[in-house]
Amino acid sequence: MNIPQVAINTFVWAGELGVISLGLSLSYAILGFFNFAQPEFVIVGGYLAWAGYSLMRLPIFVAAGLSLAGTGLIAVGIDLLVFRPLRTVSPASKMIASVGVAIALRMIAQIMFGGAAKTFGIIWRPLHIVPGAYLTSLEVWIVAMTALAMVVFYVVLARTKIGLALRATADNFALAQARGINGARIISWMWFLSGALGALGGILLGMETQLRPTSGLSVLVPVFSAATVGGFGSAFGAVAGAGLLALAQNIVLALNFGPLVGNPHGSYIPTDYKDVIALGALIFTLLIRPAGLFAARSRHG
Amino acid sequence: MASYLTHLLIVGLIWSLLTLSLNLQYGLTGLLNYGQIWFFAIGAYTSAVFLRNGLPIWLEPFTAMAAAILGAWLIAQPTRRLEQAYWALVTFGVAEGFRLILINERWIAGGSIGTMGILPIGSPRVMAIVLLVLVAATFLMNERIYRSPFGRVIRIIREDEVMAAALGRDVYSFQVRVLMLGAAVAAVAGVAYAHYFSFVDPEAFTPIETFWIWIMVILGGRGNNLGVIIGAMVLEGITESTRFLSAWVHLTPIFMANLRMLIFGILLIVIVLYRREGIFPERKRVYRLPALPDVPPSPVPAAAPPRAAMTNEPALADRAPNDHPDLAAALRIERITKRFGGVEALRDITMLIRPGSGVTGIIGPNGSGKSTLFNVITGIMPKDAGAVFLDGRMLDTSRGDLVARQGIVRTFQIPKVARQMTVVENLLTGPMGQRGEHLIVLFSPIAPLRLRRDEESRLDGALAVMNLLGLRHVANEYAGTLSGGQLKLLSLGIALMSDSQVMLLDEPTAGVNPILIHRITRTLKDLSAGGHTLACIEHNMQVIAGICEIVYVLDAGQVIATGSPDAVRRDPAVIAAYLGSRAEPAG
């Protein structure tokens, strides 16, 4: 097993997964339902950035920045149109509506950009700083940007008024409202943040690989799995869960089962099974500790 | 053209099987199965595997059903007693994981290339007839379940799992059975699919197909078996018929498919927003009851306990407690402690609630822990220390349904009733251990007579309870349309119907009109005299004084006084607790 390579892959994937599941966990903490549309912010953000960079020829950082803000605003708009009128209905109904939103977003992407893969076409130099491992400057960027996003998110949550209001609302919605927190505005902020976080993951994923209308759907299982492993509704849990899941996936994929099955050339689990590993982690967590491995206490009984 | 119509019919019928199956799971039980396509795939791939291995065709449906039932059982394991939403997560994930395995493992059925050449079962016409029979059979099965005691329980679960548990039903076991039953139906649909299209590949079983079934069910009307068939037929008809449209409007078929899916996605949102019950809402089951008397019932009725009407035994009130040692059971609560984080909501609570000596009253200011005590005793909340004994035996309070089945039924401060069920239906769920809650009994050929007899005697009991509680005129109304006081009465009625040894009532008279309060107190007294064990949280001191021999006063999670209603009313500690410790008597 190439340990440096496993470490690099883990950090990159954990970063991408981490920001998306952070958004998912945030919306669960505030609104109490599993938002199946959250992974679709990956394609909203990805395609917005791609359009800015490839079609409008904006510098990549400008395109990415606009995409984050744009996706955040789209998320706020979706809330106003769909989820605000559904505030008082059961979580199950909200979840079903979120499936409708997910389908609609995916189909809009498909109609506007077609089913074929889009790439940013930026050439990233391989760096030779880690012996024996393949590492490009993009991967350094991914780790840096996602880490930055997490730090910024932490600072927002811990040090700003919005963060305080968010935490209060997550803890007890009714009480927070009674104490004068404007629930509607806080929820808008929440959607903006989760949209932007999803978009960041999408842009980075799109640069690293390629962008398809199904890119959001294809991260759904690992994103939900990461949030579950870490503990739904906890910001730290989402990030830690993403890290743990990424590590587990990369280790399992790097394991050589050759000696075990008697294949001298080495036998590896196909990378297509990455999601099956994520699913395994999800089920394992639900079996042993449904509240999540990093949850301080159970939120639901 | 005729053959094209046959094709439309066949496809529509295959999807109808899937919507009927999901209707059972989601429509009636509220189960969030986001992996329905997996069970469909199990069926289709059974056919593919049978073809590749030269196994006999006639075994296929049975193997497929067995595999799907096993799959459903497995998928249900991690969600054991978890929040509803996790069902969605796990079913979705397993369906996707299974599809990835099918794509990558070529030895199963050709991997991503799939398997071709699955033989058709006769002509399309024969296929259509076979499917018609299957859809009709599934429709009848669903209807039978909907109308059965089993159906009542799953509809309670759909609305409120805690309520079902408090009525002694093992929620999880019902959910698993429903999931397995629906899975079997979907698997049969899968076998039919494989033999009709003669080809299976993993692309046919993507998550979008699951949501396609969801859209059909939600549009058609969840809980309405005919509605979901219409939903499947119409949506599949629109899909199939717009395939040709693309040639006329000069758009590519792919664009058309995407546009269609976009419209259906938006449709799903619109339905959830504006018409959650679907185009054909669940039909109300109206029970035919004896006509109402012309004169309104006298305000102070001769309140016979309702039990007499339900069984052929003499009324409980007529018997001395000693005749029935199993009823002469005391509920003993020993040193119960419950903490929420750092707050001690209950500390070392010890109580004896005895049968046949009046109702035991539990009073105390708001927030003193009364309802929490009931929650802990009945297993709705885990306790931190202490034990509960019934008739000398220690109770297993780990789960609400276990406590209820050990003979303790309760009502809630905010009444728990199934709002999408009628008053009669709610009452009929009271008695536990109904034979019709077993699927095997429900579908056995010899059972119907017996089941009908059971149901008739329960219905008699429900009538007596409704007359007693003044709910007769709303018997066939949805509980959701009742007033607050009526909901309170209905939840008391459900408890009465259960005929449990012990009844823990949380403010049974709050919001109820005075005439009915009088009836309720008389009923409670009669029940107590008949050997039942009753405890009652109550704020109305008149009610307490009328029915209670002994009262426990709780304050800040502790028992601060015990005694007769008069004694505790004069107790300085009680006065202090209610008025605040520093309050001076106002003269």
C-alpha cells in the first residue's frame, strides 16, 4: 500500500465530501429533514463556475466566487418557493419535496448543458514534493480551499451573530424565535451557506474529474454516509465523518487482496465499489451507533 | 394499433404493481422506501439468472419473491427503531449499492451489458391477461389489508409511531412485514418486466425509476389503491405516447425525456405544496351503525361501563375485585429517577397505585414532572434509575409497546389520535392482540367468519364508548376534524377500549364540557370499583376530590405530599408549591 498516496487521496476526497456534507448537516440541524436536493448544489455550483470560466472567459477565481454566491442565492430562492410554505408539514413531506427539487435541478442542468461531460480544461502541474506519490497543484488547492471553507464556517458559527443565531435555532427552533431571533432570516442564511458549501464541493470535484448532470446524484450516497457516520446535525461530525469515510474508502481500495486469493499480480477492489464502501460505513454506523460516531449525545431519544 | 395499445396496457400494469406495492408501504404505513426499484430489480434479475443457469421458469416468481422478502428483511435491520427518515437513506443506499454490484459483477447477469433473450410468456395478449390478474389480486390484497385490523395499525403508524407503541403494537414488526409484502409484489413485477422486454440491464433500475413510482403514487393519491393504479396508467401512458411527439415538434427524444422528467419533478413539488392527498384522496371507510336515537341522550345517563357491551361477561362493576385476581393488581413505582442532561426531572419517585380503591390522583404545578413520570413508566422515555412493578412483577420498560402489552395503557396530555382515521376506526384500535393483525390469519380461507365476529363485538364496544363519551354523532368523521375536548374524549375512549388492567390518564377532563366531565368521573369510579388500577394527572381539584382517595403531589420532580384530596389541599408544602414559597397568604 502506497501510504503517501492514500493520505493524499484521503485529504482531497475528505475535503470535497466534507464541505458538501457540512451543508447537508446544517440544513438537517435547522430544518430537521434530510435534504435530498443538497447534493444537487454540486452541479448547480459546478455548472455555474464552468459557464463563467469556459463560456464567459472569467478568471477561474472570479467564476468560482460568483458560482458560490449564485448557488447560495439559488438555494435561498428554492427555500422561498418550496420549503418555506412547507415549514409546518412533516419531515417526510419535506423530504419528498426535496426529491422533486433534486430531479428538477438535475433536469434543468441536463437540458441547459447536455448530458455529455464538461471539463474545465485547466492543466495542473504535477508536484514532486511527496516521493512516490502523484500530486498536482490542483489537489493542494482542493485541500487548501476546503480547509479554508471549514475554518471560515467555524468562525462564522462560533464568532458571528449569525452563527450564534444559527446554533440557537438548531438547538431549539421555537425558543430561538421566542427570544427574538428572526427565524425566516436565519433560515435564508442557512440555505445560502449550504448552497455555497455544496457549490464549492461541486467546483472542486468538477475540476478534479469532470462535470455531468448526474455528478450530484453520484455523490449522494457518500455525502449522506459521511453525515451519518459523523452524526447528523453536527458540523464537527460532518467533517469528521467525511474524513473517516474518505480514509476508509481509500484504505480499502488500496488493499491488495492478491496474497489472500492467490493472485501474484495483486487483486484490488474495483474503484467503482467506492460507494458500496460508503454504504457499508453508513449501515455499520446505524447498527452500532445511530446517532453518529462523533455525536456527544443523541438528539433523538 | 391494437398491439400498441396492448403494449401500453402491459407497461401500465407493470408500473401499477409497483405503485400498489409502494402504496402499501408509503401510502398506508408511511414507510419511506426510496429503494423500491431494488425489489423490482431482484425480480428481473432472478429471471436473468435463471436463464443463464437453465433453471425452470415456473420457479422464477417464487424464487424472486423469496429473494425480495429476504432482501427486505435485511434492509430493515439497520433501521430497527430509528427515525423514519433513515428508512429513506438506507433503502436508497442499498438500491444504489446493489446496482453498482450488478454493473461490476459480470458473472451475475452480464454486468453493464445485461442479459438478453429472456423468453416471453406467450403472446403480449397473454402477458396482458396475466398482469391484469396480478394487478387485480394485489389490489384486492391491499384493500383487504386496508379494511383489516392490520390496516388500522399501519395507518396509526403512518401518523404517529408513539401512539401505536402506546397501544401495544410493535411498530417495527409491522413495518418489516409491510416492507416484505411490498417487496414480494415488486419482485413479481420484475419477473414480468424481464419476460416482456426479454432484456435486463442495470440502467433500468436507477434511483430515478424509484422516484418515478413515488410521483405516480403521490399524484394518484397515497392510500387510495385505485388512485395509484390510475396514477401509474396515466403517467406511463403520457410517457409512452409523447415518445412520438418529438418527431413533430422537432426536438430530440432525449430532450423530450428530460423535459418530461423536469415537468414531473416540478409536479411532485406542486403536489406536496398544494395537494398532499393526491388527485384521488384516500377514501373514508364509513361504518354502518345503528341509527341515532331521535331524542338526545339524557344529560346524566345511567353510565354503565362500556366493557359489558364488548364481552359476554358480566360488567366489571358487578364483580368484586377478588373474583379476578389478575385484575387486582397494584402498580408500584420504586425510586424512579430521570435526568435531562444536568436537570433532574424526577428524583426518587416512589408511588403505589392500587386497584379498586378509587383513582390515584397525581397533581402538581406545571413542570413538576407529572407527564415525564408517565412517559418513564410507560417506556416512552428511558429512565435513569428505579423500577416499576405490576402485581409484584418487575416490568420491562425498555419499549412502549412492551409496557402496554404488560397491561398498562395511557393517554397523553396532548391527545394522541390518528387524525386521518375516523372516530370509530380510532376506537377499534384500542383492544390489543386482535387476530386480524396477523397477515396469515387475514388471508387464511377459514378466518373471515371469525374475524367478522371479532370485529362486530369490538364495534359494539365502540358504540357503547361513543355513547358514553358523547361521540356517537361524529362516529364516522375523521378525528382531525374534532375539537380539542373531543380529541381528549376520543383518546380516553381508545384507552377504555383496550380494557387494560392499568390506565394512566393524563388530564382526561381538560377542555371537556362539564356534563361529560361528570360522565367521565363516573366511568372512572366504576372502573376502579371493578378492580382496575387507575392513575390520573389532573388540574381540576373538583374532579380530584370526586374520584380520588389518595393523591400524590409532585413538585420539581419530587413527591412532596401524599394523602386524601382534602389533606393535601391543606398541606402547607403543597400550598407553597402552587403559590410560590415566598408568597404570603393574601388574607
